[in-house]
Amino acid sequence: MMLRLRRLRLFRGRLNRPAVLLFCSLLAGLVVAGAAFPAVAMSGLAAKAGAESFEDLPAELTVPQVPEATQAYAADGKTLLATFFDENRQDVPLDQISPAMRKAMVAAEDHAFYHHNGVDLKGFLRALVSNGTGGSKQGASTLTMQLVRMSLVYGATDPNDVVAASEDTTGRKLREMRQAAALEKKLSKDQILERYLNMAPFGHGTYGVAAASRFYFGKEPRDLTVPEAAMIAGLVKSPSFYDALDTKGQGYQQTVDRRNWVLGQMRETGAITPAEETAALAVPLKVKGKTPTNGCTSAVHNDWGFFCDYLSRWWMSQEAFGNTSYDRERQLKGGGYRIVTTLDPAVQKAAHKNVEQYLPTGEQDALMVAAVEPGTGRVRALAANRTFGLDDPAKPKNPISSNPAQARDDIRATYPRTTNPLLTGGGDITGYQAGSTFKVFTMVAALEAGYPLSYQINAPNRYPSKYTTAAGTESACPGTERWCPSNDNAGMAGLHDMWSAFGRSVNTYFVPLEERVGAGKVVDAAKRLGIKFRAGNDADMAKDESSADGWGSFTLGVSATTPLDLANAYATLAADGKHCEPIPVQEVRDHSGKLLDVAKPRCDQAVDSGIARAAIDAARCPVGDQSAYGRCSGATATVVHQVVGHPVAGKTGTTDSDRTASLVATTTSLSVAGILANPDWPETTENMNHNIVNPAVYETLADAMKGKPKKDFPKPDGALVNGEQRSVPSVACRSVDEATNTLRNAGFRVEVDDNRVDSSCPAGTVARTDPDGRTVSGGLVMLRISNGQGQSGGRNDHSPGGNGDGGPRNGDGGPPADVPPGGRR
């Protein structure tokens, strides 16, 4: 066949003008026969082009699903959040395209569209004669043939196929004719026209009449007028040549001339009357050139960028959209999905307003607020005092980083513009220490181990824990490697239960409680409630229970987290222990409108509902609410309940030296967490102020809860309030083995603290137990071993002594300054 085609091309190249005229006259003579016997006529042409017959040409054609933009909306299903595309195209059904647009396209490209069977033989032969005799260049492709060509291009998987689908040869024309004729047997005229209008290019990166209508005129295709439709229809011939936005060159006038020509064709086909033509010609061409948003850096609302980025990252992690990241990105940018996200415009507006009020964009420190719905995991808001976007490298607005190490390398800060996922984590963003907000995980683990809310510990101002740190450091017990965390002030020492200890954030209550439960159990509770361990050191410590058991400072919030994870952890407790994976979508439909199941909440029962209710009951204390049993005494953020006006639970958190400040507050229907930190320099020497982060959180929650009915948290069961407690046998001055057996026979777990304490008991014998008196049935009893020196005075007979714990400022934080992030010591 190729040899025949080459011979035909050589033969045609050698024809002189008279010969061409003769040849074309002979072909023109086939018109009459072709009208009656098109297959016979086309077979003759096919033979001249090198094919055995017209029927031998390929007829099968599948009109492919062409790339179509994905649109994401807010939770109301109406407010556009962002559009994602490689080709700006959104398919619309034919009944959503104005009749004027349909008629204009037929008039501009194929007068006989509704009268032929895919091939306009007369037009083809007429064009062949004109082209062969030097007349005006004519294409003679019907709309159906053009659809065939576009389909072949979009369906091609090999670049050579793209070239073959576009080459200007008679052979290509014949293949198009054959496939067009076959396509007309499969699809109706309206179906063909609809596909054509949705596939054709219209210049400036617009594909399909919907995108063109919105770009040029800022309206939907159903609203296009006659002159507007004529202008758009005229672009198909040469989208790059006819440029109505080119007002300085010839493009604008050429487009006007082309529009006017199409109007004449519409009058000629009877689509419009001469009077309507005259009226349309008098309308000045005014185009908007409104470029659509594409991606998250151009989100419709500039404060929605961080949520948009979270949506994009979530999409890229879902296997439902492809096996590889490439496949998933192609689906996002070309699959034509309609996404209804979980973003609540009202909650987002409130979060953004409050963030900007308390720390405006442009400030060095980052104020970050996230809101999650308990029971579904739906992310309702993500706000930060940053603009989501890239800094201009040519004219950067971001200053040099405040981090000295980065500043030495002239690395710029992440404000006022950044695309880092500050609120949700990912990439290099591992999170920020959230201080005493993490004490809730110790409380959950303790409740699961049988320790009731009323469990008491006599918390000293400084507690010699079983965990170790570097000797000689500020956080070490004098002369030892024992970690001795302390409280913010001496007034916090004394007898505490979980209500008072959590309400006042008594560090020297929670470290010994963590010892009795096991740090591994505490870390496991945090995992189940939704805390991710993104930082390398944190991930190593949290990989299994044995590794985590040495992580004593975990209860004081030294692990990096994000506002989103923190909000979701407390949302899990507010949902009776039902943990739901944070999710940014509540409905996803494919290009055909089919509802996908990827948006369903993904939930599990992380902790028993009774445990969750008990933890929430104590968590009402720090934020000024009252427990169901009236046991709250003291709070670190009393104003939260006053402002929110609904039953509320939560916790403040501060890291050592005030390097971060946090607050999380939750009702039964919304959990909001905020962190104030320096993302560029976690070890900042500046103090983070709770007067900034706290109101940004509780006022966001208050705004979101306005007008909603007040719903109380369920009251926890009495067994989790009082528990089953037993007396601890006295084993002072006994051998370790004897004391261990006695306590185990009494139903307690036993551990031995190898660090010796001052006591008048013989060296190596038991000086005392922690706790003494009474404790929970089956609970842990720690044996403190005597060094044979000093007078035994009970649990607080040594200095530092007692079974307390400690930590940073305001009773709201992580380890002392010399304990590294991750608490490895």
C-alpha cells in the first residue's frame, strides 16, 4: 500500500496544470454516480489512493473520554473551591448549550451536517477540484470527520499515531470518511454534535464550548447569544490565528471578520433571518478573557489554599484513583470529577477571621487553626496567617529565615507566602510540640488500665521519675541521671485526682501515672486516637511498645504533631471513642455522574465509649466547664466555656521556654485545635503567647456553634469514676523478693526502681512503695529501694522526693530545656 501511495504522490507531483484540470474533471464526473452509489465512487478513489477498496479501510472507532477538568466545591455543593486541569474543559450535555451555539457551529463547519451520512461527497470532490486547480484551499471535512480526527489524536498512545491522524493526505481523508460513515451508524446527529462541541479547541487553552463560553464571555454555554456563538464557532478553524484578546495586533479584527462571516453562514443556512444577522453584526465584540483557577495556588478564595492543598495530597494518596502517583494526578487533572469537599465556608470564614485578628499574615510566627467534625473526621476548616502560594524568586517578598542555620545559607522564610502543609503535615513538615494537650493520652491509657478518674497521687513540686536524662543537667535529680521534671509553681503540689490534675495541668501527677500505666501504652493510645509520628526520632520511639516504654516525657507533649491531628484526637473522644480518619471530601462523582464510595467516613472504635466519656469528663475542667460529677477544681483556660457557651472539653499546652503554645477545644459536633509556633525555627528563643492562640481557637469554635442547640457530653459510668481500689500492704524494710511476692499475691503489678533513696531501712531492702495506702486493683506498685541512709519519712522523705512529676511553664508543656525533642533521655 505504501508503495502505491508513494507512486500516487509522484504521479500527482508530475501532473501539469492542464492534466490536473482533466483529472479533476473526471473526478467531478463521479459526483452524480457517487450520489446514487457512494460506495462505488469511494471505492474508486480508494483504489487511486492505494487501498484495495473503501470497504478495506478501518471502520472501528471509539470516541475516547477526553481530558476534562475536575471541579471541587465547598460542603454546600455550590461554592467553587478550585479547578484542576491540564486542558481546560468541562463537558456539558447538548441541552445545556444554546441553540444559537449549535446552529453557529453547523453553519461555520458543515452546512449539510443533518443531511449526509458522515461524508459530504460533493463537498469533498469540490474541495479536491479547488485545491488541485489552485483555487481557495478547502478542507471538506464534515463535523463527523473532524470528530473522528480529534478522537484519533486523543486516543493515540504513540506519537506516530498523532502525526498520522493529522497528516494532510488523501489517504487520511479516506480513512476519516470510512470511520465517519461507521460512526454515524452508532451515534445520532445530536450525539455527534454534542461530542464535537465538548472536544474542539477554542484557543487560549480552552477546550469545549463550556470552557470557551466562560473564558471569553464569563457565562454558561446555555446563555450564549447569536453574535457570541458565532464568534466562538469561528475560532475552530484556527484557534491560534483568531485571537480576540489581541487588541494591539490584527487578531481582534480578524476575529470580528470571522464572526461576521459565520453570521452570514447562519443566515445562509436559515439559522437566523437577515434582520437577525443585521442586528448581530451591529453588536461590538467584547470578550473578558477570564482565566479560570487551576490548582491550589489560585484557589477561588485565597484563604482556602491550605485546605485545597490538603485535598490534593489526600487525592494523591488514594489507590482508588490509580496505582501510581502519575495515574492519580492524571485522574485529578483530566478525569472530570465533581468533588464536594468537607470545607464549611462559615467555619472557614470564622477561622480565617480569628487567625488574622490575633496574628495577621506577614508575621514571623505561624498561627494555625484546624477544625474537625467528631464522628465523621470531616475537616471543616484549615486556616493560617500565611498566603498559600509560591514566593516570586525574581522579586521575593519572603524575608530571610529567622532560623540562624538557614539564614547563613540565605534561605528564605515561609512567610508571608508558602505552599508547605503547615496545618496537616507532609513532606518536611513533621509538626510542632503541643505540650500538655498530650496528657489526655496518659489519662486514656490509665482509664483503660483500671485507674479511675478519682485515682489520687500526692504530686510534689518535683518528681524523681524512673526515666533517665544526662547527669548534671537542669532536669536531672541532683547527682543522678534520673529525670526530675517539675511543676510550674510550688502551689500545684499536693493530692490530685485526674479532674484536678488535668484541669490545673499538674505535670507531677501525670509522669507517675504514666509510669504506672507504661509509656508504651500511652503512646499506643495516642496512635489509636489519631496522632501521627512524622518526625524520624518520634517514629523510632513510637514504633513498638518496648521502644516507647522509655519515652517518659511523651506525656508532656514532646512529640511533634499538627493542628489537624490534635483536633482529630480530641474529636475522637468527643465521638464516644469513634476515631475517623481526617477526610476532605464528602462526595465524589466521576465524569458520568456516578457516585464513588471514596468519600465515606473511615472510622473505627479506637477506645471504649465509656473510657472516652470519662476522659472527656476530666477534659471539661481545663476549659472552665464542669464535669458531670461536679469534680472540676481549677482550670488553665476558664474563658473557653464562657465564650463558647456550649458544653466543651479541651486542654492548653505549652512547651519548655514557651517555644509553642496550643489549645484544643471540642463540643460534641466540632473540634478546633490551634498551635502557635515558628515553623522555620522550632527551637526559637521567642515566647509564644496563649493570648494569641487561645482566643483564635475558642472564638472560632464559638462562631461555628452560634445558633446550634446545646448538647451535653454523655455522663461516664460510675465504675470509671471510682473504680475498684484496694489497700497496699506495707512492705517497708522487707527484701525485694518478699515484698514483690506479697504485693503480687494481693493482686498488684510490681516494678522495682533501681535508683536508691534515703531511708533508715537496711540498704537493699524496700524503703517504701509508690503508691502507698490504697490504689486501683491490679494496678502498678513501684518498690523504692533503700540506700541505708537517712530517716524514713514516707513518700516525701527525700529531696527531691515524692511521687510527683514536672515540666515547663504554666504546667502546660514538654520536657525541660535540656531534654531533646523526642524525649530520648
